[in-house]
Amino acid sequence: MNTEIKSAGRVLDVLEMFSTRCDGFTLSEVARDLDLPKSSTLGLLRTLHQRGYLIREDENDTYRINDLIRRDGFARHGLILRVVPPVMQALARSAGETGLLGMLDTAGQARLLASELAPSDIRFDIEAPRRLPAYASAIGRILMSRLPTPDVEAMLDAAPRAALTPATRVERGAILDAIAAARETGFAIVEDEFCVGGTELAAAIAMPEGQPSMALSLACLSQRYRSDTGRLQALLSAAVTETAEAMARQGRP
């Protein structure tokens, strides 16, 4: 007797199909290859996209499996990918700036896991996954602020520190001062250091035990950030709190 639940089987069919090809598939290709109606296929793809398992390439309407899932598997990041997309979407809409989710990586790097583009015509268009130098990114600095100083110094010394713009802090003491300020205020602010005209504002998420440390950030135009600092910080703080509360609820047995 076949006891498979059809809807669950279709989800697994889609994920197994996407795991075979890095450049992804279009809606038509998925519907054809799995012999499904386009309407129900679109619903499956949209759900997997909203939950973070698929990435949509808007320029050619192609979906591909999230590199994070391909590389690390579901167990390590499945919970955050389930919780964070609606929070990031609301944050980007409210702030009018691009939202980012990231974590610390090896060799002095920060890794962007997900992004939600701002609805503004002029905005930061940052693809994820992507690695950034931790010393020059707000996500890197806020997460380093939660580490012991010797560990921070080891991260800073793990890779060369190049000036990305004239404003980039590359001296260890200056970066440690910025990390100390982030530790005190709960926000890391990188203004014009990663790119001229851009400010990143980041705050750490209180993650459940056993989950890797992560942070949310807003990638803003510097002029817009300076004129609206208080509101943007309040929106990011609320998004971080909402994410942490949702993670705690989802993680309960």
C-alpha cells in the first residue's frame, strides 16, 4: 500500500529536481518535467521561495536552490530560513532600504545568507549568498562584538585588511573601537567604509541555543540613513526582536 502524502511528495520532488542543477529551472520546465499543472507548480515554487529554500532570478524568471541549503544542508539553517523571509520583507518595505541576513564565516569573513531588496528606485542590489570582509561590514562588526577580544583579534588578523574606500578603517585599534561601540549600543554602523555613499546598520539576533549567531542589517544610502537614523534603528531593532521571538516559538517542542 502506498502511504505517501501527495502534497509532501510533490515538495520533495521539486527539491530533488532542483538539487540536480545549479543554474535552476523555470516554472514551465518544472511543470513539464514533473507533469504538474502550472498553477499548482507556481504555488509550490512560491512557497519554497518565501521559505528561503529557492532563490528567484527575476531577470529570467528562473528559480534555483539556495546555495546555503546546497552547501550546509537543511539542519543547520532550516529554522532561520523558515522564520526570516517575511520579517525581512516587512523590514525592507517599512525602511525603504535593502535588508540582509548574515553570519560570521571563516578567515575573517562575514557571509550574507539572504537579502530582500528595497522597494525604492535607487537602492542597494546585493545578492546572497556572498562573503564580505568582516572588518568592513556592519554584520561582521556586530557579531564580533559578541566574541571575546582575543577571538576578535584573531579574526582581524586572519586576512589582509585593505581600504575599500578612503573612509575604510583598517587599523586594528580603530576597528576594535568600532566593535566596542557596537557592543555598547547594540548597533554596528559602517558608513562609507564598504562603498562610498553606502551605510550598513546591523543588529544581532538572539538565537536559540545550538543555532549559529546571526544578524540582520539594512544597507542604506548614506544620505537617507543620516536623515532618518532614529526610525531606521527602531525598525531594525523591532525586526531583530520579532525574528528572535519567532525562532523561540518555532524551536519549542
